[in-house]
Amino acid sequence: AAEETALKIKETSYLQAEGMPTETMLHGPFQCVEAGDLFVLVAPAGAAQGRTLEVAELAREIGAPRVVVSDGTAETPGGAASLTVPRVPEPFSALACLVPLQLFAYHLALARGTNPDSFRAEDPRFARSVICLCAHSSEGAMGIVITRAIENLTFDELLKQLDVSPVPPQRRIRLHA
């Protein structure tokens, strides 16, 4: 949930955000923490909860504000804000935490005055930003990366111009690990 939330914050608010496992945070990145950094700690019931709450305490000692996302099983460290999610079996706990954190990223973008759905498309400096298109049909699926904005062009027209066809349904491609 931490990595996905950090990505959403970057995409929607254009802020630097890092999501990582607790132990990774303690092996280097923690030494870069400043008092003004916000810590969002994902700490549902499970093996990592205690250690994650230790990080919350270390962040408090530095003076960093903290938000603990938990399923109600964690005692929120003093001075930290808390967000309680429903308790679910441990294999699903990251999903239970992810939904409110996605909403957090969305509302952070709105508070900053950025459009959470645009990926800076309205900013001419990002006109060459990567735009990903994907289409699905009974013939298969196709994903394309375009490095320049194309106006008034349908996906089918683009496929014709590129002289490509959808991926056959019998061929499997993993896009996300």
C-alpha cells in the first residue's frame, strides 16, 4: 500500500513521495528525514506492525508529523493522527489500507490545486510526456506508449497509422508485476 500511495501522490500532486517497507526505511532513507516530512505509516495487524510503530516513534523524535493507518489493533503513538480501516484477514490488509490512502492522494491533489486525472496534460512543458493508451476487443488487447500529444485521433486510427493490430488473445503479456 505504501509504494502504491507514493506513486499516486507523485502522479496527482507532483510531490516527492517514497513508499517502502519498514526495514528498508531504517537502512538509509531514514537518515534523510527532516522535521517537515510527513510520515504515513501503514500498520494493520501482522508481523510488521510493531516495527512500523517503532518508526512512528523515531519520526516523532525528529519532529515529523505522522499518520498511522491501522485496523484498530495498533495503539496510535502519542501525537500521531490515526486512520482506522476495517479489520480483514492479513493477506488482504494492504487492500483495506489502500482505498483510504488513494482518497488521501486525491484530496491532497485537490488541496494543492492540481488535477488528479491529468498527469500535467494541461502544462505545455509536459507536452511530450508519456501517454499510455490501451484498448481491448474480442481480437485481443493492445498497449501503446506515445511520447507526444495527439489531438482528435481515435485509438483505431492510431493503430492504422502505426500499421499494428491488437495482441492475439492466445498470447499473454504481463504488464504489472
